[in-house]
Amino acid sequence: MVEGFLVVDKAGGMTSHDVVARVRRVTGVKKVGHAGTLDPMATGVVVVAIGRVTRLIRFVQELPKEYVGVGRFGVATDTLDADGAILEQEPMDITAADIEAVVPRFVGRIEQLPPMVSALKVGGERLYEIARRGETVEREARMVDVYELEMTDFAPGPYPEVSFRVVCGKGTYVRSLVDDIARALGGRAHLIALRRLRVGSLGLDRAVPVDHLDAWEDHLLTPAEALSDLPQVTVDEAVARGVAHGAKFGTGPVADIPEDVPVAVLDETGRLIAVYRRSGRQSRPEVVLA
């Protein structure tokens, strides 16, 4: 039974679902899912789970993501990226110093309005499906985490191009972030390039290009490797038997874990057998693989 994780380097023009479909085809496994959408225009890391370990996807989704990209200032599109139609175009007389001055406002826990062209559901329907009909609906701003944000290059001109690097949490729209920075300077902007470098510690150094997926077996990660960013505890054979049966623990190594965070439980061979979470004095299983 094939199971594990692949870090795929997605090409531009593909959806994340296209990547999943290709993994299904080359592995022959139907149960495949991805741990976080990457827009069609963007390239880079898409983490794919194969087989029963799709139940672990949510733990990967929670990890920070790192991107590099380029925004064109002075031009707004309906998708906030280069795939969209131009809505507004007005030259922006700004400098690198202007960008540097406003960037700190967008680091930390910030409020962000999701773009209309996104996979977020409103009233049970994807926003992009509503947008395709030419409609706009009210969206609630959400709190997102931006851990790091820096400008790495500035190309001046009537429509300046700003290169950047960002590390952010789940649910952050980099497209919106760039446009919000432009709005803070009195204009609009959209993404003309975006590349995801990593999800947690699962980076491009471990990725297989999407066009080389025929060699997927050489790149398959174990569940323990894919969840290596989580706190981990190794248990002996006796405790592992209890973990495999979904036992709750009030004492011992599984109980002595950080509170209210998912913890990977490994057996003595280093195999992931479960993910547990401690609440108060008791640890309970969230996912059991064994």
C-alpha cells in the first residue's frame, strides 16, 4: 500500500488540483490530497499526501509558508495577479524608501480582506465561482499572521516593480498583501510573479519538479519526515501498543507533552504511529495511523 508525502515543485499555469491529478495518475492511488492551494500563476512547493496519510494534511497546512515574488505597483487587476483583467492603471510616484516605511505595518497579526477570486467559501459557494458570474459579495476581513516581510529589490518607473520575501501563516493571501501595501501608499498593485519556497521545513531542496513525477518513488517522504516540524515523542513497544489502539494517557511520555499543540508519536523504529494533543492532565489521539 503506497502512502507518504511528496513535495512537488508546481509549474506556472497549473492548479494545485492539476498536481493532485498527476500524482494520482503516476502512483495509481486515488486517495491523494494537497496541503494548501497555490494559485495557477504561482510556482513552487505544493505538499501532496498519498493514501491514508491524507488524514495528516491539516498538520502540514498549519505550518508557516515562505514566498518570494514581485508586485507591479500602479496597476490593479480583478484577480490581484497577472492572470486577471486590468481594472485600474495609474502611475505611482513612489520610492524604495516609501515601501520600506509602510512594510512594518503589515508584519505581525494583521487584518486582511480575502480577494473575490479565491477558494474561500461564502454561503456554501467558492468566491471564484461567484466572481465568474461577474458578481461581488460582502467578505469578512480575517486575522492572519505575517511573520517576516522584506523588500529585496526595487525597480523604479511609472509602474514600479517591487521584489519581496514573506513568511506567513495559514490563510494569508500574498496577492492581497501586495495590494494592501500599495493602498497604504495611495495606489493599487498586483502580483506579476510568486514562488513558494517552503511549507514549514518542506522546501524546494526536497521537491520533485512536476514534470519529473515519474520518478516519484525516489522522493517519497515518510509521515514522520513530513511532520518533522511538530514536537515529537518516541515511545517504547508497550506504550506504542496503547497508542495504536487510541488509548488516552494521564501519565507517562505521551502525557508529558506540550499542552494544546499536536505532537507526533513515534515508535522505537522512528515510524509515526499517531498524533496526540494534551489538554489538561490527559493526552488524547487526534489521528492514529498504526
